[in-house]
Amino acid sequence: MKLVKLLANLGYGSRKEVQRLIRSGAVTDDEGNVLGENEVPAHECIFFRGEELDPPSPLVIMLNKPDGYTCSSEDPGSTIYDLLPPRFAHRNPGLNPIGRLDKDTTGLLLMTDDGKLLHKIIHPKSECHKVYQARLDRPLEGHEGELFASGTLILNSETRPLLPARLEVLGEKEARVTLHEGRYHQVRRMFAAAGNHVLDLRRISIGGLAMPENLEEGDWRILDAGEVAAIFGSKD
Ligand code: URA
């Protein structure tokens, strides 16, 4: 790929802007030699204003999503893209969330620019179950586990029953729920169907990949190949 296209695809600017940047000497190799438009060394040997280039596609990142951020790039309020380097919102192919979280749901959010990987992870056949921890308004009554596991629960305004889900009781008003699909507001609506109300909701794992304890809220990092493989590593 030509240098202009490579940098434009990584979000460094429009093709015209990138062309200007290259001509101004902003792009060098690992020895500090200014690169021209027709020179394209290995990705790791290209530097922009002295800094390594952003990673190429395919890119997979994990974000510890805080409360109050939407998973859309269109929202006029705070979005998950505000938590990433600004260039990441302008990459081509685009960096998209792998299964959205509600604005007020926190925890593990994966994002990728690899469409095939995205679909593989969200496809029920991959069995990348998602685990959520919920804090509830009212004490659990004891019937919720059976209801969620039944495979017959139909949410309001839907016709197709939910796949069986697992409930683990963590406390009087706290539970862990394992889902094998991702419907709109699913956990909140499941507890509503059981006569309760979710106060806080946090996703703690996707497939075999758990949120690491050392990733602070609002922080993100790139996944390595082993971590991407781990997503598919644990079947329920
Ligand atoms: N279920 C919900 O209700 N909300 C989420 O964000 C994810 C699952």
C-alpha cells in the first residue's frame, strides 16, 4: 500500500493532508530519514513525528467502559471514541464495538476493525458467552434462575423466546448472568420480566476472555493474538 493511503487509512488525515505531512518531513524511517510518498518500509519502521505508527489492521482492543459513554460514533454526548486516540475514530476499515453496551453499562467492551472476526465473535455458533454482574433494586425471590434457564422466556415486544441463560446468585441483591446471545437491553429486560430492576450492570467476560483487574475504568489496550484466541477458548 502507498504511504499516503496507509496513513490516511490509519486516520492521520485526509489523503491531501497526509500528502502535505509527508512533504513537510513528518514521516521518517526508524533511522530518522525522511520518507517520500513512494517509500514504504515495514510498518514498524515508519515513524510519524518521531512516534511509532498506530498498529495496522487487523486491530483488536479491549476497553474498560465507564458509565455514561455510548457505543455509537454518532452520539452528540460522550462516546467510547472519546476514550481512544482521536485518530482511531477515523480509521479505515473502521474500529467498531463487538456487541454494544448500554450507555449506563460498564465493563468489558471489545472493538475491532476486522469485520470477519466481529461477526465470528457475535455469532451464537461461536458460543462466546457474555457474563454480566448485576446489582438489583430488590432481593432475588428464588425463581429467577429457573425462569432464565427455561428457554421459554419471551421479552416484552418480542415473539422469539430467549436462549437459556444461567443465573448465579452472588448476594441478596446481586447476581451474575451468562448469556449466549445479545438482544437489546437484554439483562435489564430479563430482570424486569422477573419483577426486579437492575441498578448497575457490568460485563466481566466475553468467551474465555475476562476483564483484567489492572485495566482501570476508561482505559484500553491492544489484545495480542493469544488473548484473541482466548475469546474462543472457553465454551459453556
Ligand atoms: N444487557 C443489558 O441490559 N445491557 C447491556 O448493556 C448489555 C446486556
